[in-house]
Amino acid sequence: HILTNYCIFPNFILGQAIISHMRISLVVTIRNEEANIRRLFASILKQTRLPDELIVCDGGSSDNTVSVMSEYSDQLPLKILLRPGVNISTGRNVAIQESRGDIIAVTDAGVQLRSDWLEMLTACFEQREVMHAAGFFCTDAKTVFETAMGATVLPVLEDIRPQTFLPSSRSVAFRKQAWVTVGGYPEWLDYSEDVVFDLKMIECFGKFTFVPEALVQFQPRSTIKQFARQYYNYASGDGHAGLFLNIHFIRYFTYLIAVPLGVYAALTVNPAIWLLGIIAGLAYIRR
């Protein structure tokens, strides 16, 4: 139902929006976010530039998420779409399809937006050649475990190369026409869908305009079990999409072969190998 899957799009259509009157739609896909949705909506209400519409697609919440959202219907230009059973990609596509904005901003329920997030993220669209913009995110850790998890698995700003950065869809914006051009989010993919979407955007329109000031706060997973499930989902999504094969090969070769062989050698050949392992581990986690 998305119009096309190729990158040919007339320039006069891409540039036809009247930038000074651009309409911004904020899109969110959720399911069972009763514990987090108030924090997100409160941060939307504090935005220095409010969205012209807020479209939330609920993928079949079994808790009180929808009821909690409805409490904000008189404070926000809110439209709730109920689509039980859809995955994240389909939920985003449904919400964007229903939007009337020239510019689509996307975030997730499990974040808190900095007060100037939307204004910062969308200001670059005053330039007609800008088709997409990448915001950034930082940790919002509450416990020691979450602090360690955030430091280990989430990037920091100095690690980012704007020329190759693939934004998370917890902090990204693009023209609706660009979304149409690339065929929307890949509905065949349950995880890592934003990576595939980003790559299609870059293929069609070049690198993202990087806006590090457009910050959202993201809470890392709180337990080993939650992290293991997240890791499995992301890895299976990458495998399904054929992404980052070299990185995954190196990673699993290290986990499954190199480390066990090193432990075996330390136990049976030379205990000094433990020292080499400790040095290598400290080098790896030096930050």
C-alpha cells in the first residue's frame, strides 16, 4: 500500500512545500506502555515547538495505555489509531499514512524529549534540499546496572561520524514525500527496521543532516534478562535483513571460539594467559 520502492522522484514535487508554513506531524508506535506514556506526553507538552498533530498507533495494548493517552486528548492534537497485532514498521507506516504533515518526526514511547527537541530536529527543513534529519539520544539511567548498560552498549557523541550515522527512530525526522519515495518502513522486518529504512533514505537522498542538539533521553534495559531479549531481537533482525555480517562474524567468533579457547589454554597450558585476557578486556572496555 506504500506507493513505490524506487528513488526516482521529480525535483519540482520534492521542493513544492511552502517551507514557512510547513506542517509537522509527530508519530509514535506503542504497545503496553502504560508505565512510560505519561513521561513521553509530558515532555511533548513542554516542547518549544509543539507538533501540529500527534499520531499514535497502538499495536494491541493489553494494559491501560490507551486510557492513559486519552487523558491528554484535550491538551495535545492527538489521534490514536488502534491496530492490534501490527509490528513496529507497520504501525509507523499506518500512522504516517494518516498524517497530514509535510514533515514527519518519529520517536518511541520509552523516551523523554528534551524541551527543544522538535524545534531543533525540524529547523533544518527550512532548507528545501534537506530531506531527512537525524537527532541523537543519551542515557536516562536510574540504577547502577542501567548506568553500566548505557555506558557499554549506547554510543556517545564523540563516537559518531555524521557522514555515516544511521539514526535510531527514537529521534529522526524526514519529509513525508521522502518516506513515500523509499517505500516506507520495511513491514517484513520486526526488528532493526529503522536501519533498513535509514539505508534506503541514504541511498535515495544522501547522508542525514545530523542534529546532535535534538536530544531524547533513553532508559537502558534494567536487567540482564531484558538485555538478553533485546540483544537477541536486534541480532535476529540484523540476520533477517542481512545487516552487518562482518561485525556479527567477528563478534560471535570471539564469543564462541576465541574466548573459550583462551580459557581452556589458561587452565591447561599457561596460567599467564589469564593476565593477557585481563589486559585485553580492560583495553576493550577502557572508556
